[in-house]
Amino acid sequence: MQQLEHAALALGWEGHLIPDVEVLGARFAAVARIRPDVHQWRSANGWEPELNPTWFRAWTEPTMHDHLPLAAVDLLGILVPVAKARDAVHACGTLMTLAPCAVVLPHDHPYKPWRMIELDYYGIGAVNAGADAAELVLRPEDRTSEFGSSLFGRWLLEVLYSRVLERDSQAAER
């Protein structure tokens, strides 16, 4: 967990680190930031996170468009731990369509320029991180505008919103 925290800090992603997110067979950590105004409105109006992915199919119906809650979190970025840079493109895959994506490599991972060129081409970032610190090797690019929004991406925001609320609730109980 410290490795991911240091990586998020090196990237300048200030928000809630949500580890162990698993969707569509991909496992990653996300950094999300609550949108206070939207969260306050949703809380006051009973719009809890909607975690049922089939519910989102209704959003494609024009009659439902006035019944959609705004997303209460912004997804700042996705962190994917990998052992080697050669696994980065596969590891980030479709995740880079949702937010800037960076791989988190071991702190002593060797720098290989040809691997970084490939990552740079796809807009994938790289951070060498250990238990004590992280070094930004390559800043990720935000390529989301190239892919547009999706129901999956919107559902993921609800999942992350739920995880942030759950974490805040657990912290308040301590």
C-alpha cells in the first residue's frame, strides 16, 4: 500500500487512494477525489452509489436522462503494479480509456529507453516505487477525450464513490 501511496504522490494525484479495485478481470488501484457539492446534493436527496451494472442500461433510454445522478467523484488516475515495464501496455490496456494510467514498477527496476518510448507512445506513465519513496519516470497522459465516455466508466465512478464512502465510514467509527 505504501508503494501505491508514494506513486500517487510522485504523480501529484491528491485524492483517495482506492486499492484492490477489480473490474472486467483487471486489478488496479484508483485515485479519486470527491466532488463535495455533488456529494452533498446526492446525500441530501438519497442518491446513494448505484452498484448494479444492469441499472446503467436504463441510462441509454432517453426517458431516463432526467433521472441520472451526477458522478460524485472524479477519477484522477489509475495505478497498476507490474513487475516489469514490458507488461505495462497489457496491464493498462483499456484502463487508459478511463483515466490517466501509470504502472508502478519496483524501486530498483532498470531504466530501458526503448520500453519508455513504447509507454510514451501510448500515454502510459511509469513510476519506480518502494516502501520509502517513489520516482516519476514517465508522466501519464490523459487520453480519455480520444475515447469518449462510456457506461462502464460511469459505473466505475459509482463503484469508486461507494469505496470512498465506505472508507470514510470506517475511519469515522475508529
